[in-house]
Amino acid sequence: MNSRPRVALATEEVSLLGRFTQQRAIVLEALIEAEETEGFVSARSLHTRLLAAHAPVGLSTVYRTLSALAEAGRADVIRDMHGERLFRYRPGSDHRHYLICTECGVSMPVDSDSVETWAADVARTSGFADVRHTVELTGVCPDCGTSGDGSS
Amino acid sequence: MNSRPRVALATEEVSLLGRFTQQRAIVLEALIEAEETEGFVSARSLHTRLLAAHAPVGLSTVYRTLSALAEAGRADVIRDMHGERLFRYRPGSDHRHYLICTECGVSMPVDSDSVETWAADVARTSGFADVRHTVELTGVCPDCGTSGDGSS
DNA sequence: TTCGTTGCAAAAGGTTTGCATACCA
DNA sequence: TGGTATGCAAACCTTTTGCAACGAA
């Protein structure tokens, strides 16, 4: 599915953070895998699945790696409704917005040109400096909506 | 500035939450006052200022009141970059978005018709159900930008 | 060897909850 | 009186931090 093996990609990315370590490679690899299958993941769930995969990495290290990655612009960070930070590996460097399923967590990038335009517009006319925007869309994806749950 | 005294307004609103209590009235009044002067406030800061004003209300009660208010649609809730929940009293019942100053916390409602349109559009074409959106704009207001800080 | 990184456990910070008491209706 | 709201403190959760041991360059 990928033009390059995850391991090589992860190794490459780790170098960008500073010193190469096995742990960072493991975390990054897991983050990239998660990106392909579900999109955003929390540090805790990533840590849990690493333990299950017999690739034990300290929770602190997971946090530190993800934070460094986010700071380096290689990951998007959002907050779910519970206040937990969710991370998503970002292959490219462009600004994107996603529609996230509240049931299964799957995320889907959406076209957001008009939002970008609007945000730029507000920034220009408001008199405020250094205007940034956060846009989060949530909903229930077709899979989760049609199958089990019949509430509401 | 208001067509009605805060106390009366607060009393009125409290009734909507259920049983009337002095504490809820106090919290609501403080929230309304905060809305007029600074916009969003955290539960903790509201609690602190109530203590200072010799109107002691338990922190739990502040949280419970604010949560109930938010659930009843009478308050907007956002999360700051630290993960703290910020509440803002909402006089009307319409959906609004704000541009918030990261320095002083002052907030300013912005015209967001195009965002609403865009969100509705995404909701319609995505196949997702119950699509909701969160839009947060942050920046540095003219007052904070021109005076002290000369960074960037 | 050097110095950044790891891992553990404890701290921190915000929010929620259990339970006895107080009080509105 | 009956039942809901309060207040305190302890529990909870996620995230951060101190520090000794480890390992990449």
C-alpha cells in the first residue's frame, strides 16, 4: 500500500528529531501504521498497543516522541471531547482538516479551502495578529452509523 | 450596558437548570459578568474569584453548574491550548464562533456564515451522520500586540 | 568519553465522584 | 417530609518532570 516500507520511513523520520534510538523508531513506526488504519491515536493507546506487540517502550518516551514530532511539524495534534490529545502522523507538510468518526475513530481529510480563505479573511479584518485556527469536524461514519447502533 | 440587572437574569436562568439554589445563582451571575468583561473563563478562575468576592461556593458546584449549563445549551465550551475547559455564557441560543486573544483572553465574535455553509456541505457530502464542528480562532488582539510585546 | 535519551515513579493539573449534610419545594 | 444540591476530600486521567542508568555518536 505504501511506496516504502514503514520501517525505513520511520528510521528516516527519527533522524530528523535528533539522535536515533530504537524506541523512537518503534513509536514512529506504530504512529505511521496507525495513521494508515485509523488516523488519530492517543499516546496511551499507542503505548498500550506497543506493550501488546511485545515492543515495550516507556509511556514517557511515547509522550516525548510524539510531542517532539508535533513540534517538528510531522504530526497533527487535536483534542478529543474528553481532553485527551490525539496524534496523527503527517506525511506531507500541508495544513489539513479532518472529519473524525466519534464511534471508531477513523478520520477522513476534507476539502477546506473555503475555511482557509475565511480564516485568512478574519485575520486580515480583525486587527488581531498571529491568527491561527483550529477546525474539528466530528460525526458518525457510514460503517458505524448503518450497522449496530440505532440510538437517537 | 445590560437591559436587565444581572441578578435577575441569573435567577431566571437558574430556574431552567432545575431547583433554584443560592449557589447556582452566584455562579451564573459571575459567569454572566465574566462574559461581559472577558468572555471565556475557566471553572477554576471563576471559583477563585468567587472566594475573593466572599461568595464561597464549592469547586464541585462550580463544575456541576457550568456543566449543566453547557449541556442545557446556555454556555459555550472550548479547550485552551493547555487542555483546560473554558466556559462562556451564551445569552442567545445561536451557534457562534470567536476569535480569542491568547494574551489577555478577550474574545470577539466573528462572522462565520461561510464556515457554517462549508460544514453543512461537508456533512452532506461525506456520508457521515450527526456531523458537528468546532472552530477556534486565536490571535493577539490590537491592545496586546501594539503595547508591550515586540517579539516575532 | 560525552551527552542526549530512557524508564520508572512521583508530581502536577484539571475534572469527577462518593457520601453525609443542608436545604428547596 | 422527600428528594435534590452542596461541600469536602479522595479518586481519576492524562501529561510532565526528576533523576539515575543507558547507549548512540
